Amino acid sequence: MVDQQRIIFESSPAYIPLCILFGLGISFLLYQVKHPWNKTWNRVLFVIRAVLAFFLVFLLLGPIVKQINNLFEKPLFVILYDNSVSVKETMDSTLIQRLEMNVSETAASLQKKGYDVKVTNLEGVEIDKPIFSSTMSDLTGALKKIANRFEGKQVGGVMLVSDGIYNEGASPLYTPYNFPIYTVGVGDTMQRTDVFIKDIAYNKIVYQGNKFPLHVEVMVKNLENQSISVSLFHRGKVIERYAKESETDQLLVFDFQPMAEEQGIQKLDVQVEVKKGEFNTVNNRASVFIEVVEGKKKILMVAASPHPDIKALREVVDKNPNYEFLLHIPGIEEQQTSDLSPDKIDLAIFHQSPDVRGRTRDIFQKFAASRTSLFVVLGTQTDLMQLTKQDMPIGFESPPRDYDEVLPAISRTFAHFVLSAETNAIVPGYPPVSVPFGKMTTAGNSMPLLYQRVGSVTTEKPLLYVGNQDNRRIAIMLGEGLWRWKLNEFDRFENTAAFEELFGKLIQYLSTSDDKRKFRSYPVKQEFSDTEAVVFESQVYNDIFEPIYGNTIALEFTDEEGKKNNYTYTTSPGNIRYQIGGLIEGVYKYKAKTLLNQKEEEVRGEFAVVQRQTELQNLTADFNLLRKLSTNSGGSFYPIAEFVLLKNELERTEARSVIHAEETYDGLINLKWIFWLLLLIVSIEWFMRKYFGSY
């Protein structure tokens, strides 16, 4: 809608009278002489020529049309369904249909009032009708998605249809919202007799031959004092059982200490004895999957002195239970001589080592001469010339005296592992690090993971790169200060996922031996939910380890009962994965086969499918939470039986549109209608003069 138009000038508007005089003067000189037409037509042609001359000169003043457009944006109203399984478990189909009908009628009523209505589920997906199949309830996350997605828009309100049960994320009561939340309470608030597994704490990876702790918390509700028995099963056999006397509404703790005997993924079942009067018995049972491995990989860090980078990298290593972190700082924290032997270390990280004072020179020389993978982080304390002498994939012609401040830029051609899109977006925003300034050489087979960026210009100089030397992997980081990257990311996003992914995958790559197999087939992760597809990836290589396609992959899955299922698919560029859905909970052994050079290649392994029962642990609706959430945000709470009252309240609200003013500037000479107007004036004058026999 156009609210206002006016003309402004590049030159002073005081010249307009001169333009008028110019137009009149030109016309007077042309039409003062005698012509073959009468006086009336002479006056008409005089005016036409005067107007034409005026406009032509007037356009030289640079007139600009300023136009103000007022755009009206409808207010938004979001209907958010809690589409979790717990809602469906306590409502029959008739009640669900009535709920959907009431919500649809309310949405139509809000649209008539002028609202733009969106209907979404907890995942933020717009839906026509809810499907109550989600295995988790994150109410806070769902409301944050609405706030982030519609930031800058006028959100008139959110209607949350929920039972008030959340089992993921923080409580929605602790987060402020800039829109009112109207809550509709569904489900059953009745406190029934229930004995259920509240939580199980355990290590997902344990070591063969060791006992490991398994901590089980059992909640007892509305049950008279009696004995509660909990059993731990492996392959259908009881391996441990404990019993405790309970009181009403009490949390009981059971600690098991099973032995990790067999390598591979082991399934353990926890079963709580079912008591008389229990309404929900599904939550009396839970399964856990333990991966039993042979031993940990040892990651040694050698540093000349304490530094914040050490803690930043140590936290990355400690997050992987397959790793054991060893720190050696001469005179401060030292390892035994036996632990400093290269043949016992899977990856050695040298931070500013070898150092200029020579404190770590001997250790570095010992590892440089070995076949152990290395990760070298340079800094102001590094003896760069000593580093050059050790035949590392880096060299300096002379000792650098200065340092450059450079930013990281991710290499798009790095092929050893893949970083997520989120990490690729976050890393370039890290603060600068100091790198040696001088002429530097790198090995020809080195592959940069990060380049040096100065301002907005990405150079061809590597900042972090990986090389392969004598069948071992070596990574060089040209600058210290990694702790600033981690701190910066936490400040921006309240997590350090990108930093952990970048260096976690780098450390994993460096500490892993080269896989020389020409056929590889494996699940993309070791544990899948029963609500998602199992994804397999297969890679086939020729004799020079170039990927080849067109091979038929035969997959055979064997469940715990010995039942086998077979699948086949053919690889192609961009399609090396295969998805299998519908697998039930359990440990599966897989066998993958393909034909390569007329020879059958085979890969074996294991993976687990886990049944998610979090939603069935607690079916008692929490209307009190919904009531507080509405009160805190300026909305209202209504149980489903009083839905009509909520509908009436929303119909009384005013749909206030947001007005956005938009200014546009366009030169008058650029307007097409001005051209056609001038052409019309010229044409009329020319035609009339020709008609009366003049030129």
C-alpha cells in the first residue's frame, strides 16, 4: 500500500522558474511568426511546445520520486502439538479426534480474525494433523525453535497441546518467552500404582576381563511397603539379582557389578518385578548395550611447559572412552620411562616441542625416529630448526623472527575425513592464531585441513595439515592458542561441538592404522534406535585404491535367535549407502560380501538396535507445569474438557498487524510513463504541423 509520494531534486528547485521561462521562450520564438493554421491552433501548438521544452529542461534538474510503501504483516499464531507417545497412551481415539476437531476449528477462527496460523509438532515440522509417535519430549527445545524461527515477526501467541511431561532438555519454566503461551492439558493426572526404572547409568564401552558398574534407579509410587526385586539378565539367564524393602513414593538404588567376558556388543536386560495393581508394566523392563573392547589406545602429550591448549585437547581425548590420555611435562608432570616408549603409544602430541630450551628434545627425537603417529603444535617456544633436522614434513630456511596473526579457513578438498556443515560454518569465525613468518616448505604429499586466512583473503599457506611419512601419519599445526577457539565457540553457541568434532576426528584419524582392505562395509554407527533405519556404507577400491562402483553388495543380518535376513544393493557414485528399517531391539551380527577381481571379499561385524521407551516411563500428566508456563508467559491454561473456554478467549484477542515502512527512490527520467508522455507530446505536435502543411 502506497502511503506517500513526493519529488525531491538533485539540484536546487529554484531553477524551476527558469525552466518555465525557457519553455515559454522557445515556444514564443517558434510560434510568433505567421503559420498556415488559425490562431486557436497556433495557441494549442504553442502550449504543447512550451510543455515539451519545460519537461526536457526540468529533467536536467534530476528530479527523484520518493515513495513510501506501508506493508502490513499479519500477526502469527502457532499451534504446537506434543506429538509424543505418552499423549497417545492415555487418550482413546475418540478423544484424540475431538481434540483435533477443536484445534482445527480454533485455527480457522484465528485465521478469520487476521492471524497467520502455523501448526507444528515438537520437531518444528509443520503438520496437518498430529501423529503421536515421538520417543522423546523436549518442550523447551520446541518453544525455542518457534522463537528462533519466527524471530523478528509478530507472534501473537502459541497454543501448546501437551500432557506436560518432558524427558529431554531443561524445564520450560526456566526459559523466558516473548509471546503468551496458551496451554491445553491432555492426558491423565491420576497417580496410579507404579514401579518403574527411572534411570540406568553405565559405561557404554568396557574392557574385557574387568567388572564394570551398572547403576539402576527404581521409583516406587503409590505402593504399600514391600520387597522390590530387580534382576539383571544376559542372553535370557539371570546373572545378578537384588531385593530391597520399599516405602511409598521412594527411589531405590541397585548397583550391579557384572563381568565383561566376551568381546563385541553385549545386551543386558534389567527387569523389575511386576507388582499387583500396576497400570503401566512396560517401564518395568529396560535393555542396555555394552561394547566390550580389548584395550584403550594411548595418547601421549609432551609439552615444554603448562599451557591452556593442553587442557583443551585433553578434554577432546577424554570424551572418547577408547583413549587413555598421558601427559608429560618435564619437572611438572612426568610419565614413567616405560610409558614414553614409542611402541606403547598410538599417537604422540608434541605441544611447542622440541622446545628451544631442549627440555623435550630427546623425547621428540626418539618419537621422530619411530613409526608412531605424531601431532605437532608449533608455538613461540618451538625449536623450529631442530624440527627441520628431524625430517618432518615441514622445513624452514632460517629461524623466523616474527609471527603473523592469521584466521582459519577450512579446506574444501581435504579427503581423509568429512566435517559437518555446522563445523564448516563455525570454524572460520574462530579468533586468530600466531604462526611463524618466513619461508616454509611442506612435504609434497601433505594435505591441508585448514588454510591461513588474512582478513577476507584465504591464502594457499596451510595452517593445519596432515602428511604421510614412512607409512605413518603426521599432522602439523602452525600456531598455538587452540584454547581461544574453544572459548570463542562456547561464548557464541554455549557448546564446543565444532572444536570437538574438528580435533576429535583429527586425533581419531592419526591414531588409527591405515586400512589396506579393498572392500569395506560397516554401519555408520554402532547403536541405532528402533524408530530409525539402520544405515550401511560400503566402499570398494581397485589396486591403486581408487574408489570403484557398480559392485553388488550382499548383506546378511543374524539376530540373537539366529534368524537371518538378506539384502542386496549396488553401489554407484554418490550412492554407497543402504538403509534397512523395521529391525527390532537386539544385537545383530552382519556379514557383507562382494565380488572383486573374480574373488569374493567378506567383512563381518556387529551393531545394536535399541528400543526407546523413555516416553513410557511416566504417563502421569503434569498440568501444574503447564499452568505455571502459561502464567509466566502471560497466557492461560485449560484442561481439554474446557477447550471451548480457550477458544472463546482467543476469539476476544485482537490480531494486531505489524506495519513495515519501505522507502524507494527512483529518478523521474527512469519512469517509463514519462518517456511515453514526452513521445506522445512530440508526436501530437509533429502530426498537427504536418497536417496543416508545415514543418
